[in-house]
Amino acid sequence: MRVHVVSDVHGNSRDLAAAGAGADALVCLGDLVLFLDYADHSRGIFPDLFGTANADALVELRTARRFEEARALGRRLWGELDRTGVSRESVIEGAVRRQYAELFSAFPTPTYATYGNVDIPRLWPEYAGPGTTVLDGQRVEIGGRVFGFVGGGLITPMRTPYEISDEEYAAKIEAVGEVDVLCTHIPPDVPELCYDTVARRFERGSAALLHAIRTTRPRYSLFGHVHQPLVRRARIEGTECVNVGHFNATGTPYVLEW
């Protein structure tokens, strides 16, 4: 059995279309939407609307953890757009819908997917075809192994679209229970797995996920979210914990075989 796993696609539909080649199934751990590319500030919904210079400024403020100034910049730019009579919600949703139409059509059959923190779950049913199974707080058997899926991220100052409370996230982890492969968008709360060496900050990992790894001991814990982690893999209580990569940048899936 061969399963390919991707995460943090962020608009890379070209490589996504080939990601399932040679595999029995594709697993996607979310963040399909590209709002702002931290490696190339000219790409994404934000620079399309407000230009690369403003994207440069926003990335600089966020990287310096000057979140209130970043929000102030965003409020000013969106306020200028609002004064044109265009609704920011309709502009964002229209851009996301265009990305989703392209990305979901690139998924092979079968694909098993969960949400990332920048995704908009309510839109997924409109684009997920019959070959794509969307799971969140749920389990599925693939090739004789049980895979559990938990999507989204925890609440942060970034205020991305699909952030939930620690309690809600822990409840989804508990609902999944014991599995062979535990698939999440965010990593367990282990510092070296959560630190992004380019953004120069710790992303939020889950303590509930770490607890589940230590107590249920799945064969694998697979996740993304941290684009350039200090450590890409670690072994915890016999579980191989693997950051399956920033697919937008690498275009290469992680391969799981048994």
C-alpha cells in the first residue's frame, strides 16, 4: 500500500494534480488557500488586492510580532476598499472560491482531506467531488490501517479563518481515539516541531495532540502548518512524528508505504 501525504498546498494546483501519481490514495492536511506567500510576497489574495509593497509591510510587521500594527495596516487597507462600495467578505470569498474550484478539481480519487487554519470549511462541500472524503474529528480505514483526522488550528493573534479553542480541539482528538496514523494540520506541542526558522516564531502546537500521541501511541503522527520547522521529525513514545512539508514550496508529497 502506498499513500501520498501533502499539507499547506497554498494554491499550488499544478503540483497537486500530480501528487497522487503512483499512490493508492492521497491525504491532504489542509491550508489549500493562498492568502499571502511569505516567501514570495507578490503571490496570494492580499497582494492581488493591495499590492506587493503592502504585502511586504504586512509580513515585516507579523514577523516582528507587531500584530496590533499589522491589524491597523489591514484595517486601513480594507477601509479604503470598503469606501469603494465593495464588500470585503464578498471579495475574499470570491477569491477563495476561485482557488477552491481549481484545487479540488486537481485532487485524485481517492483523496482524504481535512481543513487547515486558513481554510473555510463551510465552502468545502460545494467543491469536494465524490472522490474526496472530508474528515474532521473522524476516522477512516485506508489499506487496512486506521487513519484519524483533526483539522484546523488553535486561536492565535493571526486570527485566521479556522481557529478553534483548545477545548474544542481536544474534543476532536478524543473523538478520533486510537488509530494507526493520526493526521492533523497542526503539530503536537513540541518546541522544535513548532518553531519556524524563516518566520522566526513559534506556531501553536496542540498539547491535546501530544497527550494523545503519548497515551495511544499511533504508528505515525503526520502534520504540516509550520512551513520551515527547526526539526521535521521526532520520535515520541514510539510514534514517528513527521512534518509532511510545505507543499506549496516543495511540490513533493510525503510517501507512506506498508
